[in-house]
Amino acid sequence: MSGFYTGLKYTLARRFNYEARSAGLFLFPVMSVLAVVAVFPILYSLYTSFFNLKLTRPHRVPFVWFDNYVKVLSDELFWESVMRTVSFTVMSVVAILILALFIALLLNESFHGRRFISAMILIPWAIPTVANGLLWKWIYDSGYGALNGLLLQLGLIDKYVVWLGDPDKTIPLIANAFVWKEVPLAAILILVTMKSIPVDLYQAARVDGANLLQRFVHITLPSLKPGFMLVMIYETMMAIRHFDLFFLLTEGGPADASHVLSWQIYVETFRNLSFGTGSAMSYILALVTFALAYAIIKMLGRRI
Amino acid sequence: MAKYVSKLARREFLKVSAAVGALGSSGLINRAFAAGDTVNFMAWSAAVDLVKSHVAEFEKSIGIDVDYANAPWSNYRDNIITKFVGAAPLDMMWVSDAWLPEFADAGWIAPINKFDNLMKYNDEAEDFCNDSMTYKGMQYGLTYYTDFMAFLYDEDALKKAGIDAPPATWDEVTEQCLKIKSAGISEYPLMLALANESWLMNFLAAMVYSHGGRFTDEKGNAAMQSPTEGAVAALQWVVDAVHKHKIVSPACVETGELTGLKAFQSGNHAFALEPKYRMRPINDPKQSQIAGRCKQVLMPSSNGGAHNTVGWMRFHGMSSATAANQAHAERTAKLIEWFGGRANGAYKFQKYLFTDIGAGFGVKPLFNDKDVQASYNSYADVEMIKAQQALALKSDVVTPWYGEWQETNASSWQAAIVGKVSPQDAMTKAGDKWDNLKQEFS
């Protein structure tokens, strides 16, 4: 037995130098924790997705191969949720990119009170997500909401408007609340990229007679591509997986108006307690998110 | 040597600490302490102090230890299911009638029929309470609390509009609402809270039953899509109230029960559907602007039909694991009796609950209690409550697939109310979902 350990010790010493062994030793505790709290649950949920596991039917849990995936992909409601998720994501990411760009341009200039404005702009980002959801719930409320009060006082409406209860307005309104929270971080990321553009480029362009718009189109925008890519990938992933606002503001309603993918996963898993189909849905969502991130990197990355 | 001993002791101490920490965090210590003769009692976090004091009284009078734990109502079902699945020690628990079929079919809770000390209370309980605790011919507990959906009105609003008597039919509700609206008293005279939350099914069932309809037939098949005997007429009435007569706010689909209650308390509406126990805060001057003006009338009927409403109840149940151990089951049955039956000869807990938080009771003798009568009559009409409670029907959708079906049903109702589909199509969709789930579960 001691021969085995000596052999193992010798093999390890030969394959890994002292630094590699030390690094492995230091990383081992955190890797063990990650294996227990992250890797195992992820793999276990993959395993679960092949069973018809419904918590309320504990005595009947058959292995069903890919039936859960087939069931999910052939469900009409699932595809409707996908379309709503796409619509929410496109709306949100486009708005975030545009607003973040304008804010970054503003903060890139030198003017009196710039630091104060920078701090103010960061406030929405610093507000906890649940507080943000409750804040917008009060703003949008049809009976006592601040939005109706403001519009009425400004004379823009003559009676209170139904906001979240109108299925045509639900997704844009939730997207608005999401954008409000996400724009500050996006603006900072774009600003950081903007600060890294060499000033020489602008000076040379001025010498060549380029006006403000030309300098923006030919220098600023192309140089911001890494920042845009980062923001686009991050915000797309955030929007696709977003759950909090849908839970707090509408619970998927009215009717199915805000029934997005993340909401469907929640309902399937935690309300219907169908862990098999819930896990299958989660894996589909994860694959779609990875595929999108990969597509964005391929699309924008080669132009950088 | 001393140094060696000290080092060893320190190491041992650290080892023991780590082991104790691990045990504590995994709940094993609690489990170990709560095992044996102790009765493990799980409830949602309502009237916590009251429950604690009643438990203490039980421990003192009967001499059996109780380990009481609670969880918020919002995640109680998930919490207790996880405990059942994980075989956590659990003897007595509060159960909603809506969960009975799935809990019983899963083999998590046990019938109490063999306990004569519990079954003797059936004669004094409301019939629909006994029905609601019965599944496949077996009874699963004793009542904890019961209530029904009530039709309430603001007496002053009706007087101002020149209306002498509250409505008796849904047609009269429409007429009176239009009168109140045209008099400028309220823009939306009827408050309906139809947001997709746990209360929604009770509002819908009250509307359907009072329209003489049912969601399912006697065999448990979907009947909701029937234009004459189902839920279509009730949904059509709501759709007309929102779009044609404009007497119910289109925001009703985003109005939860609590928000609706606040709006009614603020005097924004003349009529409201509310759980009966809400009459107490509505008529409380500290909480309401219409205090003293809120009255109850029988749920309007549909053209001379019965004034039915929906009733619901919660009960004290026993786990199957406990029932398998006769001695422990008998200890647990004593605790169930202490809470759901008579404690030292009186329905103490149900009376405490009523006088403390206004929660309704399912045992008829309490209606004759002078304290209860005095309390009820301070904010409501006890005879009206008795009459409406007698007309309360057990929900006909309580099945193992109820929760899953309700997701479709709720979105179907809302889709019709916001004008996306017709009431008939909405109920057909809900009915199809019901039949599919019934087939899947059978």
C-alpha cells in the first residue's frame, strides 16, 4: 500500500512542478466548495431533466429519456413565451445601448457638476432589484400610481390610465423598468471604453477638417465596439433570464401578456412542482443564452 | 508535554466544534431534540403568539411536549412538501382544503377516521367543512378556520343614489351600479380583485356558483365550458361589467385582494366581493373611511337562483408517518383535538382566533357563544353570516391537478376580461386543460 502512495507521489511530482502543486493545493478548498454548490446541482438538474419528476407524485418518477424536452418544445405556450422573451430582450438591449451611449458621451465631457451627475446616474443601479420592482409597481399602479398622477397634473390625460393591466403595454412597461436599472452599468462600461480612445485620433481628424458628426461616426463609434460587445452580451443574457420584475409587477399577466421564459420555468418548477420539465426548460434557456452570446462574439468580435 | 496536551485539546475542541456546527446547520440537532415523544407541529405564520400560548396550555394540561414551527403562507406549501419528501419529522400540520387530494394521493397525510375522539366533532361542524376535509370517503382532519366570499356594500353610497335595498340578483347589481355611476358617486361602483394570485379562484368560484354554474360535473369532468350550466355566464357578466357597462375597472386584472380591500375601505367603490372576515377591518374606524357603513347581503343570484357562494377551510392534519406509529399517532390526535376540537370542554382555539383576528370558525356551537355574538354584531349581522355560510359550496376543482389547471384558468379569465378572447373560448380552453390533466393524472 505504501508503495502505491510513493508511486503516486512520484508521478505527481514528475508531472507537476512545485508551483503547480502549490497552486492546486490552494485552489483545492474553493474548487471543492464550487463542486458541491455549483457543479453538482448543475449536473444533477441535467439528470433530473430525463425523469418525469413531479414532487407531488413521489412514487411515480419514470425515466423518460428526452420526453421532457420534446414536451416543452412542442408546447404552444413555450413558443409564445420565447417570442415575448425575444421582444423584451430586443426592446431592452436596444434602449440600454442608445441611452448608455448618450450618458457616456455626456459624462466624457468636462463641465461643472459632472461628478455629481455621475453619482446621481448610478443610483438606479445601486437600488436592490426587489426595491426597484416595488418602486415601479407603485409608479405604474392604475389606482394610485405616480405616473397617472403626474400625467394628470400635466394635463396629458383626463382620467387614470390602466398601465400594467393592459396586455399591449405590459412588456414595454416592464422593459422600461429594466432599462432604468441597467443603463448606469452599461454607461460606465461604455465610458471606460470611450476614455481609452487616443486623443491623437481626434486631433488628427480635426487637422483633416472632420466635423463633430464625422469624428463621432468615424472615430468614436468604431472604437466603442469592444464596449458595445460587452454591454450587448451582458445585457442580452440579463434580459433573457430576467425574472424579478415579471414576478413583482405582473406575475406573468394579465392573461399571458408577460409570460416570458423565466416566468414559465418558475411556474413549472415551483408552482406545478414539475422538476423534470422545469429542468429541461432551464437547459433550453441556458443553451439559447450561450448560443446568443457566441453569435454576438462571432459577429462583433471579428470586426474589432 | 503540557504543550502537547494543550495542542491536542485545542484540536479536539476544534473538531467537536466543527462537527456540532455541521450538525446544527443540517438540522440534525433540532431533529434529534424533537424526536421521541415530542409532537412536531408545523403551521403557517398566522396568529403565532396565540398558537404558542395554546401549545403551552396543551403541554401543561396534557403533559405532551410540542415542537412548534411555522413558515410564511406564501411558501408554506413548498416548505411542507419538501419536508414530506425529505421525511423530516412532522406529526401535525395545517392543511388547506385545496391541497388535500395531492397530499392524500402522495401518501403524505393520513385519515383520522379511526380516532373516535376526533370524529365525534363532525356533528357540530359545518357540513361543507366536513366535505372539504373528506377525500375518497376518508376524513383527514379537524377544522382550523373557515370562511366564504361575501358580497358587501357601502350603505351610504346606496342611500345617496336613492337606492332603498341592496341587490338580490346580478342584473340588479348592474342596474344599481349604473345608477351610482351616473350619480357621480363612484366611477367603478363594483370592486372585483382579479389579479392572478391565490385569492383569484375564490373570487371566480363565487361568481360562477352564484350564477348557478359549476366548473365540473358530478363525475369530475369539465363542465365550465357549458354555455348554460358552466362558468361562461359568470365570465360574460364580468366582461360586460368592464367593457359594456363600465361599472368594474379594467384594472381589475391587476388588482389583488389586499389592494382591492384598501380601495373599498377608502370609499372608492359601492360594492365589493371580499372574504367575510374582512368586514371587521372595513368597519374599523382606525383602518377604514367607510367604517360602520359596510353591510353584507346574500351573494346576488342569477335570475332567481340560489344565493350560493364559495366556502373554503383549513384544517389540522396528521402525517402518514405519524399514523403508522400508534402511540405517537394517539399523542398527535390529542393535539389535533386540542386545536380543532374542544380543549378542556370548549372550542377555545377557534374562539381565540375569531376574537383575536376575526378568522371564521367551522363549528356551529360557537354561533351561540355570547362573546362571539357580541363581537360579530359590533361590525356585522350574525344572522346574515349564518345564512350565507349555510349557502357556501365546497370548491369543485380541488384535485391533485388543481394548481396546474388554475394557471390556465386564471389566464383564460383574464384574457377574456381584457378582450383578447371571447368568454366561451376562454372557458373552452380552461375546460380542455382540465380534461387533459385529469387524463394525465389518472
